[in-house]
Amino acid sequence: MTGGYDVVVLGGGVAGCVLASRLSEDPGRTVCLVEAGPDYGPDHGAWPHSLRDAHALPRDDVWERRTEVHRIRARVLGGSSCVNGCWHTWGSAHDHQEWESAGGPSWSAAAMAPYRHKAVERMRLRQVPDREFSVWARAALAGARELGYEDVDMGAPGGPGCGTPLINALDGLRWNAAFAYLDRNRPNLTILSGATADRLTVRDGRITGAEVVVDGRRETLAADTYVVACGAFGSPALLMRSGIGPADHLRAVGIRPEVDLPGVGANLTDQPGVFVPLTPTPHLNDALAAKEREGELYVSRMLIRAASPNCPDGAWDLHILPSAGDPLFGSLPPGQYEAGISAFVMKPASRGTVRLRSADPDTPLDIDPAFLSDPEGRDLVTLRHGLEIVERLAATTALKPLATGHPSRDLSDDDLRTRLGTYWHPVGTCAMGRPDDPSAVVDGEGRVRGIADLRVADASVLPTVPAANTQLPVLALAELLADKMKEAR
């Protein structure tokens, strides 16, 4: 048994950094933050350039390399804030209605607003500076307005429209959650990196220890409260390895069930989309090359929030994302760039699963996003509506002179499925719910059913995905749940 803490936070990603920071503000509370990946230290300049560079999407510090794109997840202190696109947007009032129904009034738009503001301030989120707009981004904004979309604040609840995200990029520096939240000078905060959380030991409805593997050796951390913040893939996996989950599945992989919770690993929700490639004109290539020489070339700096016919009034269920710059995958000759427009389904009806292949934490998980699998075919209809908007946007007087392409609306269903990508926003695998919901894993304060001293506090607790990029909502929910834990002490 290694030491003893008031709180052990398992997972040093976005939510974990927030929780460790807020809970250790009380000097009388000892907190241990556990992260499987590396901690590159308090000196920002000592971090690898790829993680500091806000222009790119680094893929070195991840759990699996050369794998399906929907499986990519960060393995580094700071989590996805170290490897994503530095974008922060917020969902609609309809999202909050779904969350409030599952978790209570703390999840309303009004109740969560202070936590959203705290996250914006701590992450130093800002509007996109004028100098970071490329010719393509400016034309895309003009094209959106040409289609009738009004300018909206992407960092707050609202309605459909066009605009720019809030970004955690400071003059090209990716300001990740570890930089923003972790105070290395607090003697009551221990950061344990390179430590894979294997399982929690359960006895008589309580956790008696958290087993972690460090440099090949197994250690057990003891605490009064354990918080799982390993993300939408890692959190259900840790619970299942601990015997907390669907009993039949646990027995099938040789794990003794401790608490039968069928919702663990179910309800996986991510946002699928299709990228429609366009051919840049020589003028656009030259303009992008000039922007790159200035060190100010960003692939995307604007988006459209759009509503399909299936969408509730006042909400949106599509992101239309124009992009131009270095390709996300592969490479092009110098002076040549990739351009295109993506349509992402923001409120999918399809649900996937996260399951174990074995009890070994080093065995890759069985992750099935089940994109476009809803029986009624609503997601496919929504996607096709998004592709119609893509086609109309590409044909506007603002964008048409910069790139040419071919219509995508005539693609068959099979063609669309083969071209599917992801927005990398998985949620829902340890979903919160009301006491009478048999699929719920946690309550509105993140407390796990059937276990007295265990909470989950990350994207996995959201029962539905917001119509937004999920980093800002996850920051806010971690701020909220940290406050709930403080009140419970």
C-alpha cells in the first residue's frame, strides 16, 4: 500500500487536471493525480514542440498508433487538450434539457454558466485574432453569410449561425489543461505519471485501493475518495476491470462481478462526419503558402452551426467545417495544400459500446462507435442534409473562386460509410441518470451506483453528446463536479 490520500484522481486528462487543481485548493486535502502517460514538467518550454504547437494535431503521445481514427486518444498529462484542435464551442439549450432531465438542476444552462466562465478564464480562451484568418477562412465566413447564416457566439448557448470558436492557442502556443490548472508548488498535490490505472479493489460496497502499474511494478494507492477521470473509453474500462459493469460481459472475460451495472461501456456516442475534398486553385495555394511562411497558417478558424429537418426549434445538429492547409493525414509537396468542407452529425441517435477483450489493461479495448447504425436512419438523413449545405457553401461567390470539387450528395449509403470520419468527441459510457433509470451508472454528482466512495467525472458521464466540441463542456462539468465533492466533505 503506497501512502494514503484524501482523494485519488485516476486519469490526468482535461477533467483530471481540473479536479486535481480544484480539490487541492484546500491545503488540508491531499490529492494524488494519476496519469498513464508522461508528465513533461512545469517548464512549458521543456515540453515537446509538437505538443506546444497549436498549428497541428500531434499524434505521438497517444494510446494506440496506426489504428482506426475513432480510437485515437491522448496518453499524456493534460490529455486531449495536448493533441486536439484547440477549439472550444458550447451546445444548445436543448442539450441542457437532456442533461438536467438526467442529472438534476445543476446541469441547466443557467447553473452551468459560472463553471463555463471559470473554464474560459483558466484556459485563457480567446477569440480568433484577425491575423490568423487565411483567405480561405475569410471566404468561408463570407460564404456562410451569403447562405443566410447570422453571426453567433460559438462559446455560449444560442442558435444556428456562423462564427469562430474560442481557442486555447496563445501566439501559436497550445495552452493545455496541465499548464492552465496544475500548481506544481502545492505540497498537498502529488502527480504520479507513467502509472497505468489497472483496477479498483472492491469490498462490501467500498473501494479499498486503486492498483496502478508503474515501471512494470504494481502499487496500491489508498484514499478516502476515488475519482475516475480516464475518459469515455478509459473510465468504463477501468470500472469493468474492477468488476463494476455488465455482469455477463465481465464473466465472459474472466472478471468476477462486484456490482452489476449494465450501463458501463454502453451508450457510446460520438460525432461522425464526412470530409468533402476540394481542389485548391493556384491562387489559394499561393495565399496559404504565404500564410505558412508568416507562421500563421491554421487549417480551420470558422464553422457553421446548422439544423437539419429533424432538429428541435432553436437548436442545431450539424457542424459545417471548412478547412484548408496541411493535410490531416499524409503529406503533400511543398506549396500544395488540402482544402475541403466537412459535415459532422452533432446529435447522433446511434449508440456504440466499449468492451474489454481481456482483464489485462495493456490489451486494446473493443470499441465500436456504431456510426450511422440507428434503426430509423435519422443520422444518415442528417448527414445527407449536411452534405447539401456543404455543396451550397462550396458554390457561393465567396468560395467558388478558391477551390473546385464534385458534388457528394449522390454518393451511395455504402460510399458514405466508407468515407466516415469522426470529430473525436466520445461521451456517454458511464452516463448519469435518475434513480429509476436502469442504464444509469452515476447520479448528477458523479457518484457510482452501489459504491460508497467512488465517482466518475469526465465526458463519460454525459448521457448525450452536446451539439459542440466537447472540451469546454468537459472543463465545465469537471468544475461543477469538483464543487459537488467539496460540498460533500
